[in-house]
Amino acid sequence: MAENENGAAQAPQLKMNVLTQFVRDMSFENILAQKGSAANPQPDVQVQVNLDAKKRTVDNQFEVSIKLNITSKNKEDGGEMFILELDYAGVFHIEGVPEDQLHPFLLIECPRMLFPFVRRIVSDVTRDGGFPPLNLENIDFVALYRAELQRRAAEQGAQPAVN
């Protein structure tokens, strides 16, 4: 840690750069068009979000990905209208984050940086696929992170001890 003029320790300066971002994988299936339906159905859209983060071989570099699985079904008969799967990743250079805060930082702050780009891709793909553009609501990455921690804790608590 660096010291200030009074000799007191200062926390290291946080540095975060987005080095690159990219679509790792994407699939869009217009099931409604394949069935040949000409009706104007009311969609029921379900969005599943998964996050992943891993250290890269270069010092202070991490890869974070947002994986979306979006399904749209007809509210009237439950028939599928479209399926969109997207795996969007970003490579980040991060310095100055304490080790005990790195995991939440990678799974909360980094996805926040990527989300506007993910939202735009989803909107464009659904529009270009023949549907009104799907504009995703903001995702609460803090709540998502906490829910995952609770799920893991419950999973560990439910597993019997191995002797």
C-alpha cells in the first residue's frame, strides 16, 4: 500500500479498463415464422441470466461473460414464438481491487459495463428477426449475485457430509 503525506496507508487506486468485448455465441430461432402463423399473438417473454468470470493468463486480466436464454411464448396457447441465446463476453484489466472483493466485483461491476451492449444486441436481433424490438429491463446484478450465493450455500447445506 502507498503512504500519504501523513504516513498513513492508502488503499491502492482502482483501475479498470475494458480491453475488448465480443459475441462468443448467438442463436436466434423464429419458431412462429417456421410454423407459418399469421396471427398477432401476445408474447410472454422469459429471460434467464447466467454470469461467468475467469482469470486469464495475463496478469490482472479477467474474462467476464453474460449468458442470456430468452424465450417468448404466446400468452393464449403457450406456443413458442422465438428463442434467443446469447453469450457475450468482455475482457477486463483490473488493478487495485482487494482479493476478497474481486469475485463480487467481477460478477457485478463488469456485467454492468457490458449490459448496455447486450441490450442493444437483443433489441436488434429480435427486430431483425421479425418481432418488435425486445428492450431488456435493467438487471440487478447485486441481487443476482446474492441469489447465486444463497443458492450455493443451500446446495452445500443440503449435501450430506462425506466421511
